[in-house]
Amino acid sequence: MKKIKFIITAIIFILNSVAFSQTEGDRVLAIAGNYIITESDFQNQLQMYAKQNQLNEISPYIAQQLFQSILTNKILLAKADQDSIEVTEDEITREYENRIKSLIDQVGSQQRLEELYGMPMNRIKSTLKEELKKNLKVEKLKRKKFSGGVNVSEREVNEFYTTYKDSLPEVSEEFEIAHIFMERKISDAEKSEAKRIAELILDSIKSGGNFSELAKRNSADSMSAIQGGDLGFAKKGTFVKEFEETVFNLKEGEVSEIVETQFGYHIIKLTERQGDKVRSSHILVRYPKFESSDFETINFLKDLKSSIEKGETTFEEAAKKYSLDNDTKQKSGYIGRVPEEQIDSNSLSAFKNLSPGQITEPIRTGGDDNYGYEIYKLIKVFPAHKINLTEDYDKIKRFAENLKESREMEQWINKIKESVYVDIKIN
């Protein structure tokens, strides 16, 4: 998220996002329709949960909750198959790309993601794509059932608060903020250096160098590099425009000249055609990151801050004109109220040193591969307090909606069990 880099308590898709093969003699713990949960599968899920949450051991209660969550997902997947719920290749590809980028942004780097999952990036990616197809089918099934959302009346909100007020969490300190986000600009010097490297690699290929070996050693696309740059078969609409225009115009065995896309410079080889699909390989050379480019963006934001403080423009006008966050720029950069625990340490430290109306110095946000800089305006600080209906009605309403949805979901799943074969083989 460009506005605030959220602190991660656990990676999304802990469950059912990594598939493990059933080993010979592996005990089956449960069956739901055509899907099974094996002992080795469940043990791997437990180990991953412990690693991602830095736990030395997992309590029986958490293990039971994890098992129930996995089983519920399998039941819903079986029901989606029954109802002929389908997802398109475009939906899978779009979700796949967004999920990988989101995961890397959240943990800070590809290396950190590999450490958390205990496997190389190419295995994470290849596993994720198939599992996303299943998860998207389940989400479509849920949307079909709860398309209108879950609504609660004012009476239900009041009753929920009366019943649960003593167990509801305290509202943490919140900061009402606005921001101006600038992506780190790629300089001409960075483009020039990347192109120089790409030209050297292309010269090696033209001189008889092995494309696959050069890809393994030089390509910045780690997923395909390990396969010698192989991208597999793809139809039109899979790649970005510049890449696609080139690959579909190559002859089998032909290597392209250097192609520039938003990711950097590519050298593309067409391996094979099958009808409307092509199989290709590529070598990606990303733009290096020179400090001078960072300084250019930082200095621009510093000058903009100075202009706002001198009254030459307003923060709101500057946000509409310069911010590259499309979600907030039309709202004059307004983000809203953000709880303390959802703010990264650098931003939080800056906010605590401001008075309402003041603006931060430029703050770097994002992961190592994809980051930018932003300045924030502190609008108001809301102190921590015990939750109450007067100040926190919307929060309490969301709690009430979540509880009602959970109960309706449980009833729905019990109903689904009447039409889906479920056999739990453990107590």
C-alpha cells in the first residue's frame, strides 16, 4: 500500500495457498467432495504457520482452528465445483501478479519472502498460480451467496455492544492524515546502464552464446531465469504491450533486439508456436538504482513542502496536481484515520513529532524493488480510549456485521454439507 506500509502480523493466504504432494502411505485426515487433506499436508501447514508467526510451538486450539479452516475451504471448493463456478485465465493472471507483488511489498524483499515460506521463489510462484484458481472459485461462490453483503440494524448494533462491550478491544491512537506520493523516477543514467548491459548480453547471443545459460546467469526475472528464461505457452493478453507486440511477430528460434517495458530491458526468444499460443524465453535487465535518482524525488518533495509552508500553494492543491496515488489524489490526498498499529515505525515516529497541520519530511515507502517517497500532512490525532458507541459507532457496527456474517456463513456451510460428501477421519 502506497499510503502506509502496514505492519505484518501474518502473511495473507497462510492456509491453502501452498500445495504439497501426497506421499506414499500418507494418512488421509479428511475428504470433502473430490478433495482430501493429508497428514503431511496438514503438518506442513502447521509448520508454515509457526514459521510465519515466529512460534516455537502451536497450541492444540490453534491446530484445531487451522484444520477447520482448511476443511471449510475444501468443502466450499467442492461446492463451487458442484455449481460449475469457473474463473478465467485473465482473472487468475491478474490476481497472481497482484498477489506476488503484494507479498513482496509486505515483507520487504523477495529474499525475505523465500525465507518465510522456506522455498525458492520459482516454487512459490508455480504453486501459487494453481492455488489462486481454487481460491478465486471459492470467492466467487461466496460472492454469489452474499452478494448483498451482511446488514445490521441500529438495534442489532446496540445489542451487540451491550453483550460484548467488556471484551471489545480498546481503540488505539489514530492519526488522521493526507499524503502526496511520488514514485522514484528512473533516470537517464539508470536506463543507459541497463541498456549497456542488455546490449552486451545480446552481443554474446549473436556471437553464438547459449540463450538459456545466459538467462540463468543474467536475467533479473528469477522465476523464469532458473528455467533458462522459459515463460511457457501463452496467449495474447498475457504480456505487457511492448513485449507482446515483439514476441508474436518473431519466427520460431528468432531472438529479438532489445525491448523496453515498464520492468526494464528484455531480450526475447520465440521457441515454439501452437495455434494461437506461443512459447517464449526472455532475459530481463532491470534498471539499476542510483542514489542520484532518489535525491531528485526527495528534493522535489522537499521543495513542494517548502512552497506549501510559505503559502504559495496548499497541500490539497499540490496533492491533486502531483500525487501519483490515484486512490487519494482526487480527494486532495486524504487517507483518513489510520490506527497506530497499521503504521510503519518510520512514519509513526514522524507523526508523533508533528502538531496538527504540519507536514513530514519525505519518507520512503515500499519494498526494495518497488518504492517511492511521500510527505504526509497530520490533520488530527485521536487518543487511545475504551471503545464506546458515541465515538466508535462505525467500528462497533463492523464488529457486529462480522459476527453476523460469521454465523450466517456457519449456517450456510452446514447446509452445504448436506450436498457435499464430507468424511473426517480424526477425532
